[in-house]
Amino acid sequence: MCSAPKTNWFSVFFAQLCLGLFLCAHAPINKGRGILFAPERSIMATTGPLKSIIPSRRLRRGIALLPFSLAAGIFLWYLVIWAGDLQAFILPPPDLVWQRFLRALGDGSLSRHFRITLGEVLGGLALGGVSATALGYLLARSRPLERLLAPYIVASQSVPIVAIAPLLVIWFGPGIASKMLICALIVFFPILINTIVGVRSVPEDLYDLMRTLQASRWQTFKKLEIPAALPVLFGGLRIGATLAVIGAVVGEFVGSDRGLGFLINLGRGQFDTALVFVAVFSLVAMALSLYIIVNFIENHLLLWQVRPEQDEKSNL
């Protein structure tokens, strides 16, 4: 029997899977492009009212089309099974996957493995994000340090994380520590690069203004560099939030007896393809939830920023 608290708790994440598909398609993304370790000028406006982030008509239209989109996806799923005459152990139908989801949720195995993977992802994201942000700021402010460390940082990205994961499991054991390190390594580089680009996107004129106002180094960091770097930094954090899920699964594939990656290996070994789909959809729900949370925090921390296209519409 499935206890009510577990069902209600975990159903939230699968509801976010549907909601996240809509939000990822309609939520605005701060646009920015740059060359590796190169400064980039950004256009920022700090005056004028902030317009609505998501137009209400577009939001209502997207919500209205969401059930049709899901129904079309399920129909295509059944169509592929019917056209290919596929057996359930190759491609299980959606109703079989749903029944397997309820069974895994009822015995508590899905929620238990989900919590373990989520803890690894959050720990690795925090570890990688803090270290990458700190080192990225130092590299952005010190050209000699950048020239010293940049070759090693870039070279480290040429080694696939799958090749490093077994070594980390051997050195740090099959517990949560090795999985967090794998997640931290996989999110480190994009957050590092975005931090460097964000810090170097501050116009030199603003530095001159802060020096004219006799601002201290801490005041310049707090009042100028952090607000200017946040839009680009959050771009790296959104990428890192999804990559951290991949890192946790890679670590669990290499060596683990718990987590959603272990659940996928278990389903594969038992030819329980429906269980594999349940674990995969759980990972998708987790990644979408983290992406939505980061995007929500970004939109609330950057209320002061008026994007150029919004400023043009307000002047019409």
C-alpha cells in the first residue's frame, strides 16, 4: 500500500515535469555570448519600470496547449510501439510505465533513491559553484594568474568525466563524497567561464566612476561587480544545475548501490524497461525543477535590470 504522504510529496516533482516543459519554453533567458577567457561588454539599463516577464496572453495560450502537447506525445509513443510491433521489454507503453511508477512509489524505493540522487546533485552543485565562482573572480581580476592556470583548466576539460569517475570512486569510496566530487567537476567549467565573462563585462567607465566616488575595494565589489556579473553568472548556474544531474548519474553508474543511476542499472539488468523509464523521467523532473528554481531566483534578484527589448517596447 502506498502511504498518502509519500504519494503527495513525490507527485509534486512529476507535476513540475509538465509545468517545467512549459516554463522552459516561455521563460526569458538572459542572452550573452563571449569568447573563452575574453572580456565581453554587456548592455545593462538600471532605470525604468520592469515590464511583465511573461505576457499574460502568451502564458494562457501555453497552458491551454500543454494538455494537447502531452496527449500528442503519448499518442506518438503508442504509434511507435504499434508501427514497430515492439515488445514491452524494448519499449514499454505509457500505461505500463505509469503502473511501474506507482508500484515503485508504493514500496518507497523510488522516493528513497530520488532523495539520495538529489542530495548528491545539490552538494556537488554547491561545491562546484562556490569554488568556480571564487576562482573565476580571481582569474578575471588577475591576468598573470589566468595565464598560469588557464592551460591546466582547459586541458582538464579534454578528459571525459566518465574516465575520471572510476578514479574518484576508488579514491573516495562508493559513498556520496565521490558522487558530489563528480558533480562538482562537471559543473565547474561552465560556471567558471561565465564568472570570468561576467566580471569582465563591467564597463571601464563604471570603474572610473567608482574611483571618482572614492569607493573602497569592497564597495566596488558589492555595488558594481556583483550586480554586473549576476546575469551571466546565472546563465552558468542554469547550465550547471542540469549538468549536475548528469554527474550524479555517471557516478552512480560507476559504483553505487543506491540512487536513480543504480535504479537504471537495476532495471536494465532485470530487463525491467518500465523501471528504467521511471528513473529517467525522475531525473528529467529533477533537472527541470532545479532549472526552474534557478530561473525563479534569477528573475527576483535581477528585477532592477531592464532588458533592451523591453526598454524599446516601453518607449513605443
